[in-house]
Amino acid sequence: MLHGLNDNSISLTQYMGIKPIEIEDNARVDDRDVLHIGSLQFKVIHTPGHTIGGTCLYCETENMLFSGDTLFRGTWGRTDLPTSNFEEIINSITDKLMILPDDTIVYPGHGKSTMIELEKPIYLELKPRKI
């Protein structure tokens, strides 16, 4: 079983006032796996920090990254949740996402999209993002 999949203290279902999750793990994706969706290929990038199993999906041919709650426009995902870790999310972003091409469009789990080149100053130069 995946860590926390059925653990309400990690999924925070009670905190959010929803029913406990009832799901079984039947597949697993690892860092650098490739997922095929239609004619597109997405590379799995393991990005722990927001959660222990944080993952982003990168499509090189379309220059796009689905970053979930790892990277947002001008900031990173929360690190005050069970299994979160501030140092890990910053390392995930710096070491795994900021090396993608500058013109990669980033689609976060919610909020406005951005581009890698616009986020680099925050992580590589420690400057605030220009609006």
C-alpha cells in the first residue's frame, strides 16, 4: 500500500469534512517513467516536498509541465501538511524543474499558469518574481 493512501491523518479528509478515501493502489509510477496519453508522452518527475509522493508531468514536445501543487506562479506549494518538507520542495524545484527549457509553460494544480524562465529568479537568484 502506498504511504498514507488510506490514512485519514495524512489525507486530511476529516479535517476537510469529507468522507474517508476508499481506494486501493493498483499501479505505480516512478521517477522518469513515461506515460502515454493519446499521442502525447509525459515524463514523470518525482518532486517531493508538498507531499512525500509529489509528482509533476512534463511533455517535451508541447513544452508544458503539469506541476500539481509543487510549483505555482510566484511561489511553491504548502509545506505545513503531513509528509510536507520545505527543503525537499525547494530542492525539487531547483534541481528538477528549473533545469527544464525556459519556454516551458507551467500549469499548476490551481491558479494562473507561468513559465520556467519567469520563475527562475525566485529559486536561482533569490529575487521576487516580477509581475
